[in-house]
Amino acid sequence: MKTKEMENSNNEGVITTFRHSLDSIPLDLISDILLKFPAKSLVEFTCVSNTWYSIIRSQMFIKTFMSISISRPRILLTFKRNHNGENELLFFSSPDTSQVSNDSSSVVSRHEMTMSRTSLGDYIIHSPSVRGFLCCSHQHQYMVCNPTTRQVINLPEDHRFDHGTMKCYMHLGYDPSSDKYKVLRMVTQPGSNLVSEHSVYTLERQQCSYSPWRCVEGDISNYIPSSNGVCINGVVYYEARIKPWISSVVLVTFDFGSERFCQIKTPGEKFTCLANYKGKLAGLSLLGNSFNLWVLDDVKEQTWSKTDTFVLSHTLWNIQLKFSGTTDAGELVFAPSSFSDDFHVFYFDIKEKTMRRVKLEGVTNDEEFRCRRKHLCYVSISCDHVENIYLY
């Protein structure tokens, strides 16, 4: 009888019965099932019902999904293009290939999102991916974006600063003690590249339309940031030049929890790039077609260790590869700084002193990217990107 009633019911009745059947499933079981879906699907599933929305947007579900994402890191590729006043950032991600042993292989990349502005000026990427978020800017608008959810958060403007004569440097970080994402801002003196003020902005859910930046005091000032920053366990590290500019290069650290600055002495070589090497800070220094990798073994004692000197082959050197970071397995990642029709990422094994090449499929096959890529694109890579479904 019930079956006959279902067959004779209209579409609305079928949908209603389906919803009732969903509601009869225990919430814990629904949560376990949803955790097996990819992040993009979960974002769409929030529209299925109020129950699913509450589950997926709950703190417990987000934290559980994050722990799963951390165990399967991805590589985030950001293609930057500027042509005829049209400025774009295109985000693609690829799975980690640490378990691949072949000298040459391929993986499929996935288009995550596109950001575009028609106003003059170029996009600037201020930080690599931090638990799925990254900081960038266009003209004088600073943003934090999440390629997984495609959410873009505009940071509040500070009208005290004259962008014509002053510069801003940004570092995105995550404070595990408070489970908060924060942005460290460094503002230069008028007409100078010297940093004179530091301030912090904390990202909050349901934040006010205007939340002021909080000034933080530090023992270091009047310096020029000279390298990328990397956030490890709630601390961001970045290189800085202090008077006299040529001889005095130090590492500046900022703890996002205590909001305090410190300085660390470098081993004497200028780093081309900083990276997270198995949970420790590492710096790579280039010497012609060879490179050294320095690892900060003890932060308090400021002790460094150096790996052997490695030499890149002439073929790879001619490609003009750029050091992009490391994988969880400890491989060094190199990639071209500009896009070509076939895009490869190179993984260098320090212990075995071997290099393997991975072709990223799907980028040139993506219709949107193929239509837009009529001119040179510049590439930046985050090696430890994770999918984060958190929404502000």
C-alpha cells in the first residue's frame, strides 16, 4: 500500500519522503559518510538541508575534516597574468606525489578558482598557503582567499597610510593555541623601504564591517624584508636586511600566539627561499648551478646544519627552475617560474641525490585557462596546501 502511494505521489511528495528518510539517519552516521566526500562536494552539500548545513559548518566537523586534509597535502599552483589591463589569478591544485617512485610520471591538476580585476596594477602574493588560506593583494586592496571554498575576504583598509609613498608587507599565519588565523602587516616609512610599524589583524567569523588593525611592538624596526615568509607551528619566519644592508642579514620571527618578535642569526649565506623541512625551518642558498640546504635544528640555541652541496644538471639549470619548498617526505620541490605548454614539477631527493619529474596534466586542458592564457603567466607554488572548508 505504501509502495503504491509512493508511485502515485507527485514530485513534491517524493522529495518530502526523501527528506524524511534522511532525517531518520543518525547524525553521527551522516557525519561519517560526509567526511568521505571531497571538499568541493561538501561546500555544495550545505544546500541540501538545514541538518547537513549544521553538520558541515560545525566546528567539530571542520576540525575532523582538516585533520584528514593534513594527511593528504596537495600542491597549489597560482598562475598570475597581466594583459591589456586585465589581471588574473588562476588557482590549480594537484595531489602530493611523494609516494611515486618513477623518474617521470604525471598527475591531474584541478582548477579551484579564478580571481580577476580590470583595474590597473598586478596581483601580489604575500604568503604561501597556510592551512588552505593565502594572502594576496591587488593595487591597495589586501585579501585572504580560500581556493577550496572560493571565498575572498577583503582586509580592512587603513586610511592613515599614503599608498603612494608607503608600502605594506603581509604575512599570513595560524595560531594553534587560539585556533585563529592572523595577518602580520609591516608598513614602511614615507618615501622609504624601511619598516617602521607592525600591526596584526585577526580573522573572525561574523566580524564587523570595520575591525581596526592592532599595533604590536617589537625590538626590531627600520629594516627591509628581503625574502618570503614561512609559517611553522604558529611562528612566521622571514629574512630581513639591517644596517649596514650588505653585511647584516638576520631572520625575523613573529609568534602569532604571543605576538612577539625575535631575531635569529643566519649561518652566513643569503637564502633564496625559506621552507618548512619536516617541521623545521630550512633555507636554500644558490651558488651558481649548485645549492646548499640549511636546516635550523634548534631555535633557542640558533644552531644550523648544512646538507651536502648539490649540483643541478645543465638541462635543468637552463629551464630556470625556482625552489618552491619541500614535501612531507623531505623532497625539495623545483618548478619553472613561468608557464609553458607542458608544465613539470621536479622533486629532488636529498638522500638518494636523484631528481624525478612530474607532469601536471589538466592545466592546459582546462577550457577557461586555455582561453585566457594568450600571454606569459607567472607561477608560484605552495607545497603543503590543504583543503579547508572553513568559511568566514
